[in-house]
Amino acid sequence: MHATTPINVDKLAWELQRHPDRYFVNSLINGLRKGFFTGVSSLPEKVLECKNLLSTTKCPDDVSGLVKSELDNNFVIGPFTKAPFDIYRVSPVGIVEDHQNADATMKILVSMFASLDFPIAKHKTLGPVTCIEYSGIILDTIRMEARLPEDKLCGSKEYLWFFLNRKTCTKHGPFSSTVSDSISGTLSLPAPLRNSVELSCVINNLWRKGINSATRDVYTSGYKCFLKFRTSQFEGENIGNVMSNISEDILICFVSYCQSVLGLKYSTIKLYLAGIRHFSIANCSVNPLVDNVGKPLLRLQNILNGIKKSENKSVRQKLPITYSVLQQIYQHLQKSIFDPHLDFTMLTAAVIGFFGFLRCSEFTCKQSFDPALNLTMDDVVFVTDCQVNLRLKASKTDIFRHGVIIKLFKTNNNICPYVQLSKYVTSRKMNGATDNDPLLVDSSNLALRRSLFIDKLKTILSHLGLNADKYSGHSFRIGAATTCSSNGIQDHMIQTLGRWKSDCYSRYIRTSEVDIRQALLKMCK
């Protein structure tokens, strides 16, 4: 038995995927799929027949018609000539009676206020309308829009036109326009180009797309930190010249401040310096990290080396999810850990993550789903009866988004990426998934988020008796490289499978004590 509803629940779940109240959305979708809680926690112990509301006696024909409609639509069953149960409970029936319309209500209110000598503005006592002005905004229910009145719109256009045709303008505030614009990340252009608003927008848009949003956020944080440092340490300095007057001494003071006062690590300080370089080039076309002949600032580099050497190297290497661990995960998910849908998704994600040497961000989404970046249904292509291609539209090393094809094959084993993807894609299509829908979805049919995947993965590992804190979403990629190395697969093949462009793949290989012992035994032969 399951709940019936004419509502397209899958489509509704898709439309509500960005709703901020996830508890409400999950309760609604699960209720529509499986039924809502009626509030009855135990069966009645005696017969209880509640009397109908008085409204039913006033409109008996309407009640009969509504009951018939419920029966015709199979929302209720019956009628019965006798009670179908020995012990039952009958809920009361009522009907909402027609009330007087809004115009009649308005007339009554106006006449009542008039009799009491209440002053009323007549233009605010209009009857129902489809378009009304409220707080200076036109609300239009026909066009379903909120817009400015025509006079305000014309006034705004005239002001903008006047502003755009001015040759100069003055910004009032604590910072000059140069500093304020530099924080926003826009490119400083010559005066003739700035007069072309459209061209300026295109140039600045291309400049922003040169780095991804996460890098831009870090650069902005570093630059703001530098501005705060300058204003606090160099009182009386003209802050408007902050970007055109960055000396090596100032940078040395800044990195020392970051390390000693802010407690930042070497890697973060390097990113902050890169942010200063980025904004300096944007505003002054000057790289403050090199000298006049383009060579690195030697004193600054020596200070950075000192910071790097003074750090405590805390080793926090994540453990690999090798093939043997993957087998345990596979067997555990066969026992239905969460719900059938999520178990299926977690299993598929684990298998393609391992055999595809995937980073966690390549098969999950961080927050909201973006079909231009994240895996969709049409990214899976079955080439032959033993090969399937998985297209990654975006990955860490593919900065220009050319796309990467991950080739997976049948393994003729119980854990097979080809078979697993075939079963999962077939199931998704049977549930109405289209080409642009996310490939991996959770129980609510929403794109699988990184945080959910990591949380459920750690739950599984804990059930297996493993220390979940020592694993991460990257453990599949590490485990794939480690498994290949343990099985004697050549280094160049590991580098190809993991899409590594250098020998950095060796950092992903975790050599076990068993492998070391075997190597020592071979030395004795």
C-alpha cells in the first residue's frame, strides 16, 4: 500500500531543490510519496461517532455532491450498507459556506467607519484590482511582476544618462575610487576605454573569468587583509596610493604579521601574496613580487623560506580506500544501510570513484547543482558491450573546461564499474530522469552533495570498524593508486589512469608494511 497523488512528485522535488528549509521539503516529498502522519498513534478501543457540523444540514445537496466527487476520484472507499469494522471512529464532516464578496465587505466597512466619523482616504478603499501601487512599487498580478512607476523610471534613466556623459566624478567615502574599485576585482582601464560602458563590462567579465570563484575569494580575503594591515601599521599614509607604492619592506612586514599575529600557515600566506599580485596587476599593471628586471624579491623569498621551515609539519595523511576496503563497502551496502535508493547511489559513487581515480568534487556537487559543471545523465556513454565512457565537464587540472573522458571497462568481477553504471543509469531513466538531470542523486532525487556523500561514507566505514576520521572523499583516488602500485602496475600507467601530468602521483601511493616486507624478501633472493 502506498500514497496516491496526482502531483508529479519528482518534478516538485526538482523545483524545490534550492529551497532553504530542507526539513520542510523532505517532509513534503516523503509525505506525498509514502503518506503523511495522520496523528493516530493507536487504534480506538470503542466506537466513536462524531456529529457532523451544522453547515452540513444547511447544504445537504452540496455535501452529497462533494462526497460523490471523493468517491469518483477514489480518494475514499464506500459507501457501506453496514459498518466495515467492529470498532471504528467517524470524523465530523463540514462544509465551507459561501461568504459575501469583497465589494460587499468593503461597503459595510466604509459605512461603518463613516457612521463613527473615521477619516478614510477614498483612493485606498478601491475594490479588488489586478494592478496597485504599494510603497512606490507597482504590483501587477496579470504580468506577475513588480515594477517602478513610469515617472520614477524615466527619472532614473535621465540620471544615469547624465552620469554616463560626465567626464569626471568624485567618490565620497573613506577610500578613493581606486581602492574601492580594486576590491571589487575590476580591471583598471584607460580613460577612453572607460567611456565605453559595454566594452568595459565585457573586459571586466573576461578578467573575472580568468580565475575560478574559489580562488577569487581567497585573493580578495588576502587583499583585504593587506589593506587592513596598511591602514593599521602606516597611519597618515595616503591609502589611495596603496597599490602603486608596495615595496619589498612592506611585503616583508606583511608576511611576518600574517605569521606571528594572525597565525597563518605558509601556504595561506603564499595565496595572500598571489592575491596582492592579482589586484596590483588589475589596477596598476605592476607585479609587486618581482624587481625592476622581473626577478623574485630575494629578501622576501628568504623570509618565506624561514616561515616554511619554522612550521610544525603535522602529518595528516588520509588513508586509502583500496580494493579490499571497497569490497567491504560493497558487501555492507548490500545489506540496506540507509534506504534502497541512497544505498544504490552510494555504491555507484564508490565504484566509479575508485575505478575512475576520481576526485570527490568530480562526481558530487558542493552546494547547488550546475549541469554545465556537474555530472549529468548524458555524460555516461556506453560505447560497446564492455566499455562505458564517463565525461567530466570540469576537473581540477582542466582549467579551460575542455572536458575529460574517463574510460571504464568490464572487470568480470562482482564489483564492475560497467555493470554498476548500467544498472544505475537504467534505474534513473525508469524513474523519469532526462539527459540534463544529475547522474547521482540522493533519497530526495536531488544531486548528490559532497557533504552528504562524505557523511554517509564515514558512517559506513564506522560500521566496518574502521577509523572514519582518517578517510575522506579523496581516499578513493588514493586507494586506486595504492592498489595499482601494490599489484605491480607500471608507474606510467598509474599516471595515465589518474590523469597526473607529473610524478606527483607518487604522493598518493601509500606503501603498506606488507609490501615493504615482500620487497625485503625479494632482495634476499
